[in-house]
Amino acid sequence: MTDTIEAPVAAVTQERKIVTAIPGPRSQELHARRLAVVPPGVGAALPIYVAKASGAILVDVDGNQFIDLGAGIGVTTVGHAEEHVVAAAAAQLQDVIHTLFTVTPYEEYVRVAELLAEKTPGDFVKRTVLVNSGAEAVENGVKIARKHTGRSGVAVLDHAYHGRTNLTMAMNYKAMPYGAGFGPLGGSVHRAPNSYPYHDGLSGADAAARTIGYLEKTVGAADLACLVVEPIQGEGGFVVPAEGYLPALQEWCTANGIVFIADEIQSGMARTGRWFASEHFGLVPDMVLSAKGIAGGLPLAGVTGRAEIMDSAQPGGLGGTFGGNPVAAAAAIAVFEQIDAGGLLAEADRIERVLKSRLSALQERYEIIGDIRGVGAMVAIELVKPGTADSGREPNPEAVNSLVAHAASQGVLILNAGTYGNVLRFLPSLAASDALLNDALDVLEEGFATLDRA
């Protein structure tokens, strides 16, 4: 038998390159196969089928190369196929793939819990349970808070997004498409006004007074187990609250025995130039939920909280078959190490400077850019109808959709967001160079010019 030697796989160049129409013929073939076997409820933002990814570039099956400004919705924060993450996962695959931590434990789970205790805000004793996804982290955070307090009520904010499970669908602000028709949903969820400076114009203190007043009047603090807050809202449109808003909510929660939970699933793990976005606001949550970027693309999530809260659950009350899988945990350890070793917190700050500089220049030319906001590599622009940027601020989802489509046709993947679909969000990996970011923004600028001529 003769051994065959395979040619080495060519490295992915960090550049945009379009060689076919978008989507290309092979992607179209795969999409037809998909439609035959995958239900339409599993949406398709851009029907290109990815064959390879590296750094900040996606390569589709037709050989087109896209600048990825979505990073799997904030998952591949350290870059696609980051070499240290790949090596750690590959090595773990050779050792132990699965045992179930609650039956026969392993060091990788423990090390991730140690790292989360170290990096999440607060110098108190913490505990962590590892699960599989952001929504699962939210579910576990809420159930632990309920067990600890003996209360049932869950408070959330307007424009929040927390997942697609039964309870998290009830916690979302927007029913369509996430929860419409899937009821009955989890109960005892109470929604309060948030801080949205571009639209409400309130100071942090006034917005907090409004939120607290609403909850005290409609629910009562004594019936609330927890308040679940995204420090910077994700799907809601990268809404950054006014200064002082979050600390005021936390102070109220502490005074009333309510567990303050920071949903850092999208904003955590170096995304905003800090380990967790809570740090920008001087916030020390009772519990922090992490997922998305924690394991470089492998499924993993964590619930990290004060020991006295986390210890409330009885043995066997927490866990799951795949929670804290050894391979995902090994990848997560490598992510933590690379954020430190690679100076990635500073890279998020660099990306913010590039994005906001270019977007501010666009805002001077195009009045439909009503607001530019965000922190680190989590930046967004909110688009409004012409003539309404200063008053009325009427959402302009049509412009967002046109810009997303234009960018995709030219090899740039940008995501939309916002309750009204009128926000463009930029979530590049921290591996995205200035050259790639500027190239992507050149394409976006062309899209705005096209809108202007329409």
C-alpha cells in the first residue's frame, strides 16, 4: 500500500476577495439542500456557506473571502481558529473528550472556574458552574437566585435579549421572532424601562429612579429574586446606559436583598477593552453570566457568583451532561491566556478608535446616522429616517437592510440589531487589523453613497 502525501492547506490571507456572485454557485447548491432538511425557523442572515475561517476572515465554499465584522455574534473574539485555542482543544481531544464533571471530574473545569473567579469583578469568594450556552447560563442564574432568596420574581429591562429557551423568551423585550407563538412562556417575569440616552435623554440617576419606581410600584422589591441586566445591551442595539444608572440599580438591589445579575454573554471576555463590561461602570454584580467569546468558538458558558449565593443550590441541583466539557474548557483556558499574553484588551480599545473615527466622519455626511455608541470592539450606529435625527428619531430599518446587503455583496459581513431593526452593529474579532477595518468601512461608505443616490 502506498502512502499518500497531501499538499498542505494554504493559509488564509487576511484580505477581502470576491471571485463569484454572492452567493456563489456552490453556496446556492448547499442552500437548496439546507431548505430541504432544515426548518425556516433556523434563519439565514447570509446564505454563503463557510469552508474555512482564520483571524478576521471567512472563506466560503466558492473561494470568496469576507471580512467578518460579526465574529459569530461575538464568539470568535480572539479570532477564527486562533492557533493556541486550536492547539489546546486538539491536545485535549487526545486525552479526554468527555466524562461528565459531576461523575468523574477533571482539572480543566476547575481551572476555568478559577479564572472566572479571578477575572470577574469583585474580590469576594466566588463559585462557578459551567454550562453549554448563554441561554442556559441565564436559566441557571435565575434558578440559583430564586433558591437563594426564596422569591420567584425576575426583573428585566426594556430592549433586553436573553435567549430562546422558555424562560429566556419570556425575559426578552422583543417577541418577534424569538418568542411569538411559542407560549405559554415562563412566568413571574417583570419588565421595566431601561436607560437609553439617545431616546430618553435622562441622566443615569433619573433613569434609575424611573426603573426602580416602576418595579416597586408594579411588583414590589420583596417579591423579586433577581434583576438581570446586560451592562451594554446586545441584540437590543448596543445600548450603553447613562453614567450612574447601573450602580444605582445595584445599590437598590443590595438594599432589598435582590440578586443583581450581569448578563455579560455578549459584552464579556475582553469584548469592550475590559474583561467584563461591568468594569466600565464601576459595577460589581452579585453574579456574572459569560458565554460566547469564552472558548474561542466551542460551546461553553459560565455562571459565576458570590459563594453564599451559588452555594444555595443542593448537590445535584446544578450541572448537565455536557456542561464544562473538557475540550471546551481547555479551549477556554487558552482564550484567557491569549487575552493576557496578546494584549487583547488594548486591541479592543484600538478597534473602538478606528471604528468611531470613521463612523463619526460618516455621520457628518449622512444625517440618517442618528447615534454612534458602544465600547471597545462593540460599536453600533443607529439609523433614523431623514430629518428625524434630532427629534422624533424614527427608525430606518430599510437603510440598515440595504447597507447589510451591499456590504455582503462586496465581501463584508455586518450584522443588524435593535428592537426596530435600525441598528448596524460591529463585533469584529480582536484580530482584525486596522487595514481590514478600514477596508470594510470603505465598503460601508460606498453603501451610504448608494443610499444617497437612491
